[in-house]
Amino acid sequence: MKRLTQQEMTESEQRELKTLLDKARKAQGRELTNSENNRIKDDYIDKLMEEKEKVAARARAEKRRNKAVPSTSATYDWTARTHPRGRR
């Protein structure tokens, strides 16, 4: 999975990131340096990506579980395996 950017975040995720930056700035009592800003952003993006990867993994597992199992009681249907216009 590629790295998430701020433009790809939802509006609520962007607001949460701004809140984190504001809290860190108030805790320091001064403006944050670029390094501090980037560290906070990277930590937040890593957390978001990890959560999204877990959701995607669960969805993939669910899809595998729900995959159609071929019925053993059904007979083989030749018409389902042949092209309607014949071989070319």
C-alpha cells in the first residue's frame, strides 16, 4: 500500500491532524520546528495507514471466506463452458 498524503485524507482526518499539531504547539509553548511538525504528521499518517491496512485485510479475508464453493451435486453443464458463437 502506498503512503497516504494529506490531500488523500478525509476532512475529519485532516482536522484531527491539525488538532494534534495545535496540541503539540501549545504543549511546547512555541511554534513547532519543521522537524517536529513532520514527525507528528508522519506518526499520524503511519497510524492511519495501519488502521486502513487492517480494515483491508479483514475485507480480503471475508471475501475469501465468502467465495463461491462449487456444488458437487450439480452436473457438469457443457453450455456454460462453450462460447455462444463457437470457437474462433
